[in-house]
Amino acid sequence: MKSVLISGKGLIDLAERPEPEHEDGKVVVRPQFIGICGSDLHYLADGQVGMSVVREPIVPGHEISAVTDEDVEVDGKVIPAGTPVAIHPSTWGEKQPGIEDKPEIWPNGRYLGSAQYLPHEQGGMTEKMAVRPDQLIVLPEGVSLKAAALAEPLGVGLHAINLAGGVRGKKVLVSGAGPIGLLAAGAALTEGAASVAVSDVLDHPLSVAKKLGATKVYNVAQESLPDNEYDLILECSGAAPAISASFKAAAPGATIIQVGMMVNRDASLNISAINGKEITYIGSFRFFQEIRDAVEVLARNPNLEEVITQVFPVDDYREAFATAADASKSAKVLIAM
């Protein structure tokens, strides 16, 4: 079967691999659409993501829609072969006291398409893969397999919104209009925010934000954010200047959720407003079950599919990765198997 393989820095190929065996407790699915994530781009460009280093060939991809290859029981109900599903990419780690309700941060968890451990967790850019039945999320009526590839990154945005206690009636700023930022903005609009502004340094992703219904967009390479304006800021860039600007833009008593991953090094930040404005600053990591909520949000707001800017057949994998790496002309890029 065809699989995209990353073997190290700059090394990507389309290779033939054996079909998955029927392991105990797992079922076979056929991936249909797979989103290219920033971590996939880093594995190719750098051979690693943080401390996760490619040490053996890895199939990338954790943003996966698929169809079942066999009948399978999910949540007490048998679903037939050919059922469209999204895939929950997590295997939870070791439960810890005090954070029993936060499995996303339990230690030693695994994630599809991750090189953190050996053997690597193979991802979804392949014709077939084996997953646990509990990882299958049956799609509601009206959600296409193409749109369902957005469920994973949309789940990241929904998790941040839940950590903030919801968005209803709030003035929201999304800092950083990458795919997760755009989907977080779309989720906030869907969930009843009073207004949603989006900031970035590039015009193309801001044009996508407008298509999603953003109330206001800021190109912060050309203009500054207003001071003391926003009740909730979803900081999705992970860039130090954007984080500092978020603290200035936050209204007194506001909450900032740090969604964007930051590089593990010392950085210069100005968060002095955290005291005088009593700002709450919370970190956010992936999601728990919000990916299941995401498919329902996709059903309620089909306009979220605007975040998908290109779809490439798997044979054009090199062009797909190159396009996804250029934020000036793409948002979410999908590979179709």
C-alpha cells in the first residue's frame, strides 16, 4: 500500500509498505483526507519537533478522516464497513493524581504521526491503518470526509475555548491566523462570541478569516492592536512579540489562553499588564474529547471548510508539503489518499 514516509531532515518519499495486520483490539480503516500540520512540516524541514527526533521512517499525519474497512462496534452500536469517521489521534498516558480529568497532559501519552518514542507512532498518510474502535468518531449527517479532516485542529481551538469557560457574549481576539487560529476563530463565532477579531502578519490568512466571518482583522505588521479591548484572547501564534501584544490588548480582568506552542528557550516578553489588569494566563495542550465536539461544530457551521485552501492527491505529496509551508498562499492543505 502507498504511504508517505519522512526519514529525516529533507527526506520524504512515497513508498510501498505492508498492509496493517489485524492486531488484537484494533480495526482497519482507510484514510481519505489528511491535513498537513505544522509538526509534519517540522519533521520534514528539521528532522524533529522539539525533542521528538525522526529516528526511523515515519508516516506523518494526525488530522485524519477515513472510512471503516470492516464492521466494527463503536459505543455499543455496530457500524458497517464504509462508514465515514474522523480519527481521535491520542493514546492516553499514565493517570496522575490531581489531573484525573486532564488525560491530554498525563505523561507518556502517544499521538499518531509522532516521533516522540521508539517505535514511532505511524500516522495517517497511508492507504490503510489500524486503530482502536474508541478512536473512531462517526460523522454526523452533512459533514463530508474532506471537512472531517479539520476535526483535530478544530478540537484544539475548542479545548482552548473550554479552558476559558466559553466565549458566549465575549469580545474575542485570535492572535495568529494559522489553521488552528482560523478554526479557533470560526469556533468562537459558532459558539456565540459577541465579536471575533483576528490578527496576523500576513494578508492571505486574514482574508480567510474574513470569509469565516471575523468581525475585524489586523495585519500587525502594519498596525497595532488596540489597548485594553478584549475579554478573551486565544494566542495561537506562539511568537513572543504577539504574546506581549496580547497582554496590552487584553481588557482588565481578561483571560489569555496560550494555544500556540512556544520554542523551548528563553524569550523576551512584556507581560507586566498581568498584575495591573489581573489577567488570567492559561496554557492549552491539544484536547481531551473536544475532537468529538468538533464534528458537531462542523455540522453546525459548514463555512469552516473555507480554512481548507488546497487539496492534493497523494502522488503530489512534495507539492502539498511545499504549499503547506508557505502561509502566504495556503491555510490548511489536505492530502487525498
